[in-house]
Amino acid sequence: MTETDPTTRAIERCTRDYAEGWYAGDAERMRRALHPDPVKRAMVADPRRPGAMTPDRISSADRMVRLTAEGEGAQGGGGPDLSIEIAHRYRGMAMVACRRRDFMDYLHVADCGRDGWKIVHALWLPHEGVYDPGGHVEQDAAFWTPGA
């Protein structure tokens, strides 16, 4: 696999559409990146088990596109400070680590034929001290602590 490999470029383009589209408020790029029925979850602190994490509710493609169009990601200003690492590829699927200014995403992407590469699963966390994506963590519960 080389840097000029068309599959690598397509996976990176999908990931860039997702990350850069979010920060630019570009709903079309977000829509282009997402499978119509992705599973996107944040991990949040579990208030019942101190120090433990639990998956949050699923965000739909429609919700992600709407939030992008509303400028939710553009509120922080600046660029996405983006790092993309294709951790593994196997036939028509790949695992991608996408580190952004505020978030760390682990993405599963798939080759959806004529529709191109799409994100079918995303698990994400904000960087330490950013915020609680679930909006329901108790004030005394740490959202995320390295090594916890």
C-alpha cells in the first residue's frame, strides 16, 4: 500500500469529509462521509460506577448532518488539527484512527460500491476537559481521565 494507492486516498477523503466537514459546518461533506444508517457512539462516565465508562446513545446520520449544518462543530473556531491513521484494511473495510482538535474517533469505514467509502461505525471521546457529550454526567464525576 502506497500513499498514491486509490483505496487509501478514498478512505482518507471519507475521513476528511467527516472531520473537516464538521468544523466547517459543511453538511454535504458530512452526509457524503456517513453511511445512511451508521452507529456513532460516545463513551461517557458511568455515574453508577466511578471510573468506569459506558456507551452513550447512538447519533444518527440525520442528526450529525443537522448538527453540522447548524454549525455545532464550527463554534470552536480554527481548523480541525487533523491526524488520520488507517490502522488496518481488509478487503472492503478499514479501521481508522481520526484525531481531531477536540475529539478522538475510531472509525470503521466500508466500501459501499458506487456510493464510495462510508463511515458505518464511530466510537469517540472528546479530549480531556472538553465536555460531556451525553450531557448527563454528574458534576462530581470525571468525564474522562487518562488511564481511568
